[in-house]
Amino acid sequence: MSPAKHKPKPADSATQRGASKPRSAPPRQDKSRHSEPRGAAKSRAERPREDTRHEDRLKDDKAQQRKPQAGEAEEKASADAAPEAIGHAGSPPPEAIEPDPELSPEEAVRARKRYLLRRFWISGRGYWGLRGDRLAWPLTIGLLTLICVNVGFQYGINRWNRAIFDAIELRDAHTVYWLSAVFLPLVAGSISLVVAQVYLRMTMQRRWRSWLTTAVIQRWLASGRYYQLNLVKGDHANPEARLTEDLRIATESPVDFIAGVLNAFLSASTFIVVLWTIGGALSFSLGGSTITVPGFLVVTAVIYAAITSTSMFAIGRRFVQLSEDKNQAEAEFRYVLTRVRENGESIALLGGEEEENAGIDRTFAGVLGRWARLTGQHMRTALVSQGSSLFAPVVPVLLCAPKFLDGSMTLGQVMQAASAFAIVQGAFGWLVDNYPRLADWNASAHRIASLMMSLDGLERAEENDKLGRIQRGETADGAMLSLNNVSVTLDDGTAVVKETEVEIAPGERVLVSGESGSGKSTLVRAIAGLWPWGSGSVDFHPGKRLFMLPQRPYIPSGTLRRATAYPAAAENWKTKEINTALDKVGLGYLKSRLEEEAPWDQTLSGGEKQRLAFARLLLHAPDIVVLDEATSALDEKSQDKMMRTVIKVLPQVTIISVAHRAELEAFHTRKITLERREGGARLVSDVELAPKKRAPGLLQRALWGSGGKDDKG
């Protein structure tokens, strides 16, 4: 045990805070998905035996230092194999935009929404950048080229339409048969172009979504931000819905819109010329005067489109807000249902089905209410859209009828004009048909950009010491862990723990105690690197690994082998080694189900989950372990056996425990006490604990044996 406890640090100790981070908190620059997770174990298929554990651990530590390079090589290979699956966070987050204080609340909200769209494109356009997908530009150019060629085929079919009706009017059988034969290649070419467009468009959407999703998820998972988002204010609720449905819509719709706008522009430009050429001028008498309207079909098409578009804007102006409200309500509804599934056992044991049903009904009522308002919007837009689609084919025929009847226009010209008018009207009315989707995209882009902005804030805080961050470095005096004037705060600066000075030597077992709410769990999260806000420095012994056991262990989906090995790969240990670990923690009866895939998170009891967490601890064999109420679900005898097992199997491990049970003092060599005070909890006691030997009772001897024997199992 180190003689230095709770000692004040010299003034120049700040120089130590710039030391490199321990392996338990890898450098922030390594954003690879293959980088080693916090507290990961050695990636060895063979685990060291107990009598040579220390020597093998030193070898493994050297091997661990080379892992990032291997991870980088693996990422490069993966990028070459499937580039659409690799996203990049890109450049540093943009600077925070503070609203103009002179703006009214409504104007500030509108300014923020405009910035949200800009924020989405700051990240989204990276797909076409230097670190984007190598097929982004070929797919884009190919799609735009096919759209242009397809407009040419549309013009060819329009010309064919005129020729076939002129031939029918003249009863020219030979021309009709010849045009019928020509029609098949025109149709085949047009269909092939449309199919190719669908392929390129959907491929680009898929790859863009994959690239951006991977990039955002990398930022979300980096440095524990997925956890820190729960602790800070901001519009980032239900990130899982934003990363799935909202991001899908946000990347699919822009491709559709750009393709649609280009097609509409080219179609309108081409067939306006056709209408002007065919229709010519229209003359009519009004009040004894003759009025001539040049290009009357073009003028009519423009006026018709202006009326429908203006009507759509007036009717659908609230589409964006209603779509945002509906998407948020849907996300909240999914979250409520997920909570019921995840906490099914507790709800069932308490008989809370009726109350949960009432809560679900309230949330679902909100979804239905927003859907009802959105339905009204869709009804009004359908009125405009359907009316436009019915009038568009008839209007040009009625306008051309006088010229056809006086012989100045052939039947083929009338039909060509009708076809061209419908195409121009469809181009001008593109917004009418797609305004609901545009509003839906706007809402989804806002939601995913809000998540990006929250991640921006966390990332800026990591890079800016002025925002109050707990530094992480290396100890210089052989201590396993030292807290140097550490203060832990909330993200708004509210103090939780103030000015803590602690030094822990290798092999020490320290119990952190204090009343509920005194900041014990917050302090250990700061030690683990999950809680970043505050000041001071948390320093680790160079090259040592940290492993944390929370009160509620995480059980991943898949096999029991994977759950036991987590967070490392299940293949890192042989079946015999995993079975031995299960035996030591009292889960030997599960060995036969090691390869079974089951909902283990729902199947295992609270005590079994905590035993499984200790099995992980034995397999990973870290240097430092933090136990945060890790035995709270175990009875006293099981807790005693678990602690004895850990101490025997890992005699050199440094333990930091947070617990309320006084019985745990027997397994620790030191006790520090936090006391809640105004302005933040403070360390008020730091004492050594004399080893206590308790004779096992009759029942304990009957269940566990006399002592040494049961430790072997």
C-alpha cells in the first residue's frame, strides 16, 4: 500500500496532466470503429495461467500498443472492399452560431431552422468530397446523363405521336405500319433508360445513406458521447429514430428532388419550344378589336402552373411543422414501447400493465392527433393535385379545337400539343406533387441536424479546455491512479464533487462510501472517462487497463458466449476458459447453453447478470476494476464468495468499489468517504481498513464449504 493518501499535490503537478491518455481512454483522434473499446481485454486466444499472469500481461501490454496500427490497416482494407460502408466524421465541427439577441423568439426559431438545414449539408456534402465515396461522382454524372437522354426519348415519342395521328387522319396505312414498328424501339429505349435511372438513383441513395450513417454513428459512439447526450440539454431525444428513419429520408429525398427538378427543367424547356412552334398565335375579337396572343399554349401552361403552385403554397404552408411534429410523436411512441419491452419483467412483477397501457394510449393519442392534422393538409393538397391532373389533358385540346376546325392545325399537331402541354404542366407542377415529400424531408433533415449540433457541442467541449473538462494523463510516481484536484460538475457548471485529491497504489482495494446523492457514482464515472465535465486531472499508471462493472450489467444480443466475453470478441477465449470463469462465479449450470442464442437480457435474473459481469472480469483480467454497486443484487454469502474469488484469481488487481453494504469493508484495504455539502460533495475521510476475518457460520459451511476449498471453484 502506498503511504501517500489524500495528499496535496504540488503546484507544478499540472504539467503531468498533459500526459498521454491510458489505454482505458484511447486518444480522441482514433475514430476507427475497430479501435479498442474502453476497458477492452487483451485479444489473445490463450489466457495466461495464474502463476505467470504478471509476466504475460507485460507482453500483452506491448502487443496492445501496436493494435491501433492494425486497426487502421483493417479499416483501410475494409474501405477498399466496401467503401459505402465507411463514413468519415470529416472536418472539425462548425463553430456554434449564437442567435442575434435582437431577434424575437419567433425569428430566432426560424433562424435556427435555417441553420439546421445548413448544418445537415455541411456533413452530407462530404459524400462527394475527397474523403467521400469513390463512386459518388460517377453515379451522379451517370444519373444526370440518363435524365438528359431520357428527355430526348420523350421528345422522340412526342414527334411520333404527331406523325401517327397525321397518318391516321390521312388514312396512310403504309406510314401507320412503319410508325408502329418504330414505336417498339422508342419504348424499349425509354424503358431501359428509366430502369437504369432507378438503379443509379437508388444505388446513390443507398451508398450516401450508408456513408453518412456510418459517419454520424462513429461520432455518436466516440468518447462516450452516446452516454453524455443523456446528461446535456438539447434537441436530441430518441437518437435511434434520428439515425434510422430520419437519416434515411434525409438522404433519399434530396436525390429524388434533384433528379426531379432537372428532369422538370429539361422537359419544360424542350416542350415549351414545341408548344410555341405548334400553337403559334391565337387571334380573337373582343369589343370590336382583334387581339392576338403569341405562343398562347405556352402562356396558358405558365398561367395554369402558377395557379396550381400558388394554391399549393397557400394550402400546404404548415406541412413542414406538422411533419416535424408527427415524426417526433412517432419517435416518442416507439421509445415508450421499447421501454415496456426492456422493463417487461419489472412491469409484470408489479402488475403495471394497466398503467403502462394508459401511458401508451396517451402517447399514441398524440400520434393520432398529429396524424389527423396532417391528414387535413394532405386532403387540401390532394384537392389541388387531383384537380390539376384532370384538367391538364383537356385544356390544350379545347384551346386547339378552333384551329383544328378551321383547318389551320392537323389532328397530329393537336395531339402533339396535348402531349407537350401535359409534359410542361407536369414539369411546372412538380412541386405540387412533391411538396408533401419536401416537407417530410425538411422535418427529417432538421431532426438529424439537431443531433449533429448536440454532437458538435460535445466535440467542441472535448477540444476546448475553457469549457471545463477533466484532464486524463499518466502518473509519474508509480501510483496506479491519482485524482489531482478533481472537481466534477454538470454540463452547466453546477458542482457535484469538489476538489478531490486521492492517490491509489497498485493492488489497493478502495471502498468509496457516502450517503445517497453524494456523488459517488458520478465520481467513478469521471474516473472511467464517461463523465467529462469538471476540472483537475485523473491520471493512470502508464499502460494499465481499466474495467468497469456497473450495477446493471449490459447483456448484448446473441449467444451466451458473446455475452460472457463482451466487450471483446467471443473467439478470444477457448470454451474451457469461459466454462471455468462461469464455474468460478456460480453459473456453471449455464455451460451447456454457451452457444445458445436467446434473449439473455430478459432470461437472466439480476443476480445472474451481476455474476456474468464478474465472469467477464475474470476473463479480461484488467489492472484496475471499478465496481459500482456491482454486487447489489447478490445475497451476502454470494457477495462474499464473489469478492474472495476476484481477490484470489486476480491478486494484483486494483479495486475501486462504490457500495452501501458495510460487509464489503472486509474485502478492502482502504475507505474514503464523500459527504454532500453546499457547493458540491467533498472528501471528508480517508482511512485504512484493518483486515477482518469472520468465521463462517453453520449455514455458510453447509452451502459453501469451510473456506479455501470453495474458492477453487
